[in-house]
Amino acid sequence: MIDENFSNAIKEAFPTFDGELTRETTAADIPGWDSFGHVQLMFELEDRYGVKIDPQQALTCNNVGDLIDLVRKQIS
């Protein structure tokens, strides 16, 4: 399950996305998720969760689930 704060970060970075968000959702599933959108999302997540996301680690994420795990790891 995707927590509401994370889901809202996706909606903020990609306002045209109105599909179902799951851990398996990929960048290809979300309109506008290009390199610029990716950076916007990273900033949004950093602001919401009070973490600093390593850009190299973020690039290794294959889907939303991997990104959630990366953020959770930063929080711990």
C-alpha cells in the first residue's frame, strides 16, 4: 500500500497522473515522468519526508516500490 504522503508527492510532481499508484508503478506509467519530472519528484519527497535522497541511488529505482524503500531507508 502506498502511504498518502507519498501518493500526494507523486500527484504534486505529476498533476496529470490519475491512475492507480502501486509499488509496481514505473516512470513509464506516469505521464510527464522524464528527467525533469524525476528531479521535481525527488525535491518533493525530500521536502515532505525531511530527507536527502542520493541522486545515484534514486536512478537505480525500477519502480515506485523501490523509491518508497529508498525513502524509508533514509528516514530510519
